[in-house]
Amino acid sequence: MLKSAIRLTALSVAVLISLTSQSPCCAQGRNERKLAAAEESAKPKAVAGGVTFQRNAEYDKTFEDLVNYLKKQGYEIDAADKDAGNIFTAMSVTGKWRQTGTRVTVTLIKDSNTATSVRVAVTEQKRYKAAQTEPWGEPKVNNEKSSEIANLIKSGLP
């Protein structure tokens, strides 16, 4: 009798542990996981490359000027972090079935108290959107558009 009570208790504990230790990813269905992957792929990512120029102004002033300039040009700011020195615009999407998402990424580097380096990268991501929306591909830098936007920023900043 005592052995069967111990076995029943051990079995109950094992069942409770297995039920409570399931990770949330296992509780999600396939569609929820695909949707989460698509949303994750649309988040801004830092990329290597782009066009760099130097501005003779202090870091904080340059950051504020860049955010204001991008807003005045019609860009929606997705994320701006002064401490990290990153500004990401929202992705603009073109196309119907085969979509291209374009985003402007600006990185600031404090060279000295009176000089700041600014790196501008225009990234493009592609995806296929039909019955199911595929995740965005990895961002690739468009050097031509990057230099065009960098020149506009250089000439437009006070």
C-alpha cells in the first residue's frame, strides 16, 4: 500500500513538472510563430557600410539636428537612441507581391567635443507577400541612395 502511494505521488509530481515546464514557444501554433518571425525580421538592424562624413558640431546638437531634419523631410522616426548614437526611420514599403522595404539608418560617432562623424546607410529588404507573408530578408545597403541621402543631409543641416 505504501509503495503504491509513493508511486502515485511520484507520478503526480512528474506530470505537474512536465505541464508547468513547457516553454511558450511550444504553446504557440505554426501561424503564430511565422507571424512572430515576420515581425522580428521587420525590426531595424544596424548594418555595416554606408557613407560617412564629419560635421563640425558637438554630438548632442548633431543628433537633435539630424532627428529634426529627417522629420522635416517626411521620414517617420522608428527608433532614436542618443546614447547608442542610432537613428532608424520607419520602413517604407513598395511593391505588391514582391515587396521592397527601404529604411534610412544614421549612426553618430563622437570624435571630439566639436566634431561628430555621421554615417548614413539606406537599407533595402525584400519579401514575398501572397497568401502568407514571408519574413523580410536581411538588410542590404544601397550605396547610391546612401550617398544621395548623405549629400542631402550635409547640405540641409544648419
